[in-house]
Amino acid sequence: MFPVGHLGISLAVGRPLRLNLLVVAFAVLLPDLVDKPLYYFGDVPGRLVAHNLPFVFGVAVLFGLFNRWRGLSALVGGLLHLGQDAAGFIPWFYPFKSYICPLKPFEVLKAYLSIFGLGADMVGLGLLSYLAYAHRATLAKWARRWQRLRPP
């Protein structure tokens, strides 16, 4: 999924749970910030190092050392990232299960977008969620105005 989709969905989930949104945003983007440079500049498969449960739990424990609520926020952000990427060949249990990604990044994107058309829907949903979150005060003002204008 694209970063805007990751952020939008994660912030939309983290806000009602009253999580630390900065930590959620960091944790949801961290797997891509680790794995993509390793793939483009090294010879490591693009989803090998950080797209797995041990990495997510490790990051959550590190944040949990500072504050339990931040640890929970990091855990939710990491799990949301893995859940949103579930349509594309993710090694959740690496290194306990072997993993080889045979596809190049654009082939993964093409395969992801073609799976029942769900990829484009998820990107759109993520974008709408992010926009709704970013403009929540304006939306609330419109809702109050609509309630006043609506006949009883």
C-alpha cells in the first residue's frame, strides 16, 4: 500500500482509540522505511527485514520501554501496516518461515492492484480516511450546520 493509505487508515483507527498518533504514524511507515532502501540499494528482498511480526513486536517493546501507551501505539501501527499489506506476499513469520519474493516492486504493485480490484479501493479508502482525519474540524462544523438547517 502507498504511504498515504497506510497513514490514513492507521490515523483513522488510532484516533478513536486515543493512541499516540505520532507513534502510530512512525510505526506504520517504519517497515517501508527500512525495507525499501535495502531492496533498492542492496540485494535484500523488499519485504524481508521489517515486514514481519518479530520486527513489529521489537519496535513495540522499544517504545514500551519509554511508556506503555507508546508501546501499544507502536504495536497497533505495526500490525496495521502488516494487515494493510496482507494482499501482497508478506513474510509475517520470517525468520521462522522461509520467504522468497520472486517479483520486482512494480510487479508486486501490479499484482496488488489487480487482486479483485481491492488494491485501488484500499488506496482510495486510505486517502479518504486521511482527508477526513485531517479536516475533521471542518467536517464537524458542516455537520452542525447541516443539523441546524435540517427541518425537524
